[in-house]
Amino acid sequence: MTTTQPEPASAGDPAPDGCPYPVPDVPFPGSFRFDPAPEWARLREEQPITRVRTVAGSVVWLVTRYDDVRTVLTDPRFSRAGTVAPGAPRVAVSAPLPGTLPTTDPPEHTRLRGLVSGVFSRRRIEQRRGWIARLAGALVDEMVAGGTPGDVRAALALPLPIQVICALLGVPYTDRDRFREWTELAYSLVPAQAEQVHAAMAALTDYLAELVAGAARRTDADGGNTDILAELAAAEDGLSTDELVAFGMNLLVAGHETTANQIASFVATLLREPARWDRLVAEPDLVPTAVEELLRYTRLSEVGQLRVATTDVRIAGVTVRAGDGVMAAIATANRDPRAFDRPDEVVLDREPGRHLAFGIGPHFCLGAHLARVELQEALRALLARCSRLRLAVPAEQLRWRRVLVSGVDALPVTW
């Protein structure tokens, strides 16, 4: 383990008090493209814990090795609730919402998760798989009918998870353009957009409050609840109104933005080396395993998940002080050669189960199985209908969105 902090190769702003070297900024230069910035691998091998400066101006510790990232995500001494305390460090322009699943610790987190986990159970999600598969197929058919070239992001990657999350939450699909604009601003990594970000978050909160206010009145023909918010609003001893708004907001933002970027990134990664795509066409039973490998391989973010130390903690040979922010770099941990053989290769039949794409521990992604179903069915729809799918432009010309949850801006294809 590294016990001292050598000066990084790429220096950023002057060091904060107590830090003996200049602090680099994250995202690193060379981010927002297919391959990770070289700095990630260098840090993982030479400085598995180091200080970095976020776009919000916070100086936090960054850990990059698999075992250390697991520790930060599972050890109760690293708090999520601490990220919303007064003066807490931030990763992006917007501040996270207090009192929600992502920003509480046990026992409060345990209470909240227990109230909502049933609506995202494997059994409940599997009951919707057929509908999701039909929806994915219809979207691909529409893209094909439009003629080649098409745009997989616009035709499938965006509308599929948006329609699914709208149906689950009782959000009118006709409002998709409004909440997509708000969502994109919520994930901004541009400090100059701060005023727009705060306005978007306020508008999104007001929008969800209106939906929650009418949730208890939304019933089907048999008098049952039509959507998750209606079901939760009708439950006795359930979530408060404010908790329902926060829960709905988290789901609306995370429930489509993450999966939309993953669908497009998965397809782009497969088509970057067409033999990968051709193998899945020939072996479609590999799709579930391939999805797990692509979850490991692709980067959903150029930063990491933030925690705040509640006490002094020794990690990677360094003492992190109480109150320090610690960012766990999941994408880099998923490429750690200590945890994965040939980590920088896409191995479509790799034994799944060790990646950290959905997190680990108490904050393991609530919607993980929903995301898996959407990703699997999106790939199956494309494989069945566009077996000769290819990129319409060289992979190096694809542009990546410079936001917290990143992916390709467009994915032009031919078939």
C-alpha cells in the first residue's frame, strides 16, 4: 500500500492546507471519450488514494482500487447523510436532496428502503418484462422504418427508459421534454450554469409535488393503484408527502438518465469492434452475461460516488480525517487488474457478479433489476431486427456528453 503522497503528474490548483502537492481537477483531461483518461490507471497503480478538486470546488479524497472502493461503499464510517450536511463537499453543481434514499444512512435509510423496495422487487419487474420487450421492439421497428442511417440514442436509448419510468411513476409521457431539460441541468458539470441548475431543480420539485398531490386519486378500473407513486401514497404508515416528492424526483432523474446512457454506450462499445456485435447475433443467449460485462466495462461517470468520513479512518495507507469527503471511483475499480483478468477487454462470456456498476452495500441501486431488464431487452430488440448493425461514423468521431452521468451524444448507425 502507498503510505506517502508523491506529487501527481498533472497538477491543478494550489494545494489546500495540509496537502503537500498541487491538487488535480476532476474530470481529468482526456475524459468524455471511449477510453478512460490515462490518469485513472496511473493513480490506481501509483496513488490509490489522493486528493482531487471537484467542479464544485470541493477538495476530496479519491480512491481508485477495487477493494478500497468496496470499503468506502460498505463501511458505515463513510456516510451518505454527511454529503448533505451544511458545508459538505459536492461533486457536481447541484446539491443532492436531503432525506432521500441516496442521502440517508441506517437506520433512516433502512426505514425508507423497506417502504419502497417491494415495488422494485425482481418478481414485480419480471412481470413487466414482456411489456418492456414489446416496447423496445416497436421502437426499433420505427427506427428501421425511418430508413438508414438512424440514431440509436434518439430512437431507442432515450425513449425506452423514459416511457418505462413515466408509466411506473404516473408521469405523463407528453411532459418528457420538460423533465428531460430539467434532468440534464441537474447533472451539469459546468459551474457557470449554477443559476440554471437551481431553477431546474426547483421546477422539477414543484412538478413532482403536483404529481404526488394527485397520486392517491389515480386508480385503475378495479379501484387499484395505477403507478408506484399512487401505490405508495395510498399505503398506511408509508412515506410522508415530502419523502414521496424526493423519492419520485430521484426515480424520475436516475430512472431514465442512467439507463439511456448505458444503452447507447453498450451499443457503441459493441460496434466499435463489430466482431463483438456479430458474436451476440450468433449467440443471443449471451445477452444477460454480456450486459453484466458491459456494465463493468463502460463508464457511466467521469467522477465517483461521494461519502463523508464520520471518524478518522485508515484506508490505502492514509488516514482520512472525520469530515473529509471521499470519492469512490467505481468505473476505475471495475478496471482494476487485482479484481478482473484482462480488465481492459470486453469479454462477453465473463463470469458475472463482481462489478460495482450498481454499487454495493446498503446503497446498492434500488432499480438495478429494472435497469438490467431494459438493457437486455433493448439489445435483444436490436440484435433480432438489425443483425448487420454498424456505426455510421468512425468510433473516434462520436461525441460524449460532458455531464455527471455521461454517454454518447448521438449514435448514428446503418444496418
